[in-house]
Amino acid sequence: MNARELVLSRIRAALGDTPATTVDVARDHRPAGAAGDPHLLAHRLTDYRATVHRCSDTEVAQVVDGILGGGRVVIPPGLPRHWLPDTVAPVVDENLTAAQIAAVDGVVTAAAVAVAETGTIVLDAHPDQGRRIITLLPDVHVCVLRTEQIVADVPSALARLAPHRPLTWISGPSATSDIELNRVEGVHGPRNLHVVITGAPVGA
């Protein structure tokens, strides 16, 4: 008798002739698809040191102007152009090199979905979001999010996402810490994350 057989024989002896029992597993989980609270999302993002702006869709360009006005901004090919003010110089990402992307002042993208419960924004590389690299190298990332894209929890977000797409999950600006727990920002991505929530009541 080898060691495996010895262990299994002892388990059988310990269990004896106890009949197997069927356990009913509760299936009353929260259903996926619930809408999220924009105010909760804003609270979570602010707690992560992101800056949240609320405005209408027609006011997005004004918000972008206040953040990146006068600068060069990389944008994905499918970004709505009315989100950009005349004060920025857009650089469309048509296979830009890493050096070209790093040389701009910021990036403006849309998003795929956001999770209110965790304060997380997900990008899935659609034309209005672009390649992952354009959101990692610039120092400032302005992400425009519509209220209907905000869901309550992670299962609700996964229900909206295609698993085969490259997904980038963002919870606040890039940050890490050393062994002494000193926070360092901007190591793995932008130091400054601005989330523009369109459709939310201004000043709420």
C-alpha cells in the first residue's frame, strides 16, 4: 500500500458508512445589471484621489479646457470631437510611438462601464477609448463617463463587458508604495485622473 492509498483508506474509515447528504445552496444572489449611483461612484473616486466633475454632455469641452487648455492631448480615433475645446491640440492615436505619447500633456477617453460600489472605471479598447498605452504614459487622464454607464457592482459590470476584449480596470490615479509605505504616484500610469460624469446633477 502506497502513501496515497493509506491516506484514502484512513479517510474512508473515519467517514464510516455515513450516507451522503444533499445540501441546498442558496441562489438568492443579487442579480447582475443593477444601475449604479453616480454620487456613490463620485465618493469612491474622490476617496482614491481622483478628481470628479459633473456636467452635461455639451459642457464636457469646457471641463476639458479647465484641465488641459493650451496643451497637446492624445485622443483615440473614435472620441467624440465635441468633447474637445479649441484650446487643446488633439493628437489622434494612429499607432503613435511610446515617446510620442509620453510627450503630450494628457489624454482624453471615454469608458466602457463604471462600478459605483468599488469606484472602478473599465476601458475595453473600443474606438472612443483606444489602446491601453495612451492611458498609461500621459501624466493626466480625462475620462468621460455617461451616467447610464454606471452600474452598481462588479457582476453588473461583467455582464456588460466582452471577455475577449483587452480590459483596463482603473480605481483612481496610478499609485504604489515602498517598503516604508510611502505613497508614490504616477509609477504605473497617470498621476492625475479626472472623471467627467455627464448627465449627473451639477452641484449634487
